[in-house]
Amino acid sequence: MTEIRSMTGYGKGSAVCGDRRITVEIRTLNGKQMDLSVKIPSLYRSKEFDIRSLVTKALLRGKTDVFVSYETVESKASSPVDASMFAEYYRQIEAAASPLGLDTRSGEVVAAVLRMPDVIKSSGEQVGPDEEAALMEATQEAVARLDDFRLHEGGILIADIMERVDRIERLSTEAASYDKERVEAVRKRIMDNIEAANITVDPNRFEQELIFYIEKLDITEEKVRLKKHIDYFRRTVAEEEAPGRKIGFICQEMGREINTTGSKANHAEMQRIVVEMKDELEKIKEQSLNIL
């Protein structure tokens, strides 16, 4: 079986270059297409395209948020504080803390503001090749950690999904076991109604009509098609690198066969089994939305 990945995950990477520590965080949720948002300091804006390319190639699809930040490891005379940026961040913190009665005059708050993007300016705000390489290294580390997270979650998801697929197959076989009993019950009910109505019928014609009616209730074809869909579901999970979208389509086909079986059931136990199959299928659909 190929490695199955969840579409939900989190990864963080960091790298140090000179007096800066660069941090990259990536969060993902499920989505039909790649919906990528990158929040990056203006200092590294020139590398945004490279980051987008790396993340898109690795993650394929889903709602993805990338956060890039940096902080100064050592305070240097050549890296003065941008007073306007410091004042703006401090004002925002003070506005948020004031209604809560929190003290914003502590050294911890000042230190936190100094770590905010663009507060400490390097000389000329220049980014050299080494720092660009460190940024991409941090991004690759974040992607790798995110992939590990998604692999772990994907393993849990697919194990649950395959258990439910197996249960649907067992329930389908169980429903078919009531077929003979159901046919006899239908035959008896019709005969009882005819006798109760004191109607005289031609035995040969009656038998022909009865066979025609019972054939309409036959679920053999639905059972065979459902089994084929289940087999295809298993092959897709075993062979496809990113099967999430395809197994969603297969679930729709499985649902059609289950619904048709229910419409033909005409038997209390078979109806109960069909309800259970529908319940399992709905849970599979929900889970498959999170599969890459």
C-alpha cells in the first residue's frame, strides 16, 4: 500500500544565519485545489516565488498557510530599532491588553516587540545568498515536518476507512442472505391478499406475473456492482499516491448501489442492513475529505 497522507497538518522549520533566526511555519487544511497563502516579511519578498513553488510541489492541494518570520539573535549597533514600527506594534499590543487590565510596561513586552518583523533593521536591509539559502532550508524543514505529521494522521484515517469498507462488504453479503426468505414472504403475502379478496386467478398467468414482479426485486446486480466498486476502492488506496479525490467519486458509485438495494429490499431486516451500510458510507465520505 502506498503511504496515505492526511490533508490536515502542521510543520515548523528554522535556521540561523548571521544575527537572524528565520522561522517558517506551515498549516494545512483540506481543499479541492491548492489554495496557498504566504505571509512573509518584506525583507524576504524576493524569495516568495521560490517558497510558493517548493510548497506547491510538495503538498499538491489543500488550503495552505505559510508564515515566515525572523528575529535578531544578537543586538548590533549596525541594526538600529525602527522607532515607527516599534511604536505601532506597541500601540496594538497596548490596545489589546488595556480592556483586559494587563500591564504592558514590562521588559518582556518590550522584548517581544523587538522580535516582531521589521522592528530591527539591518544595515541597508540587505539579504545575502547565505541568508536566502537559510530561508529555503527552514522552508524545506517545515515541509518535511508537515509531511511526517500528515503521514501519521493519514495512516490513522485510512485504517478507519478500510475497516468501514470491509463492514459494508460484510453487510452486503448479509443482505443477500435474506433474498430467498424475502421472495417467499412476498409470494405468500400476495397469495394471502388474493385469497382474502376471494379472487379467482389463472395459476399459470399468476405465476408468470409473480416471477416478473420478483425479478424486479432481485438485488444480485446491485451486489455484484457494489463488490466491484469496493475492489476498485481498495486498489485505488493501494496504488494511488494521492487517492483522496478518486475515492470520493467511488463512494458516490457505492452509494447508488446501496440506495437501489434499499429501494428493492421490501424486507425489514434488509432495510435495516441498508441503513447501516449508508451510515458507514457517510462516515467514509467524511473521512475521505481529509485524505490527500
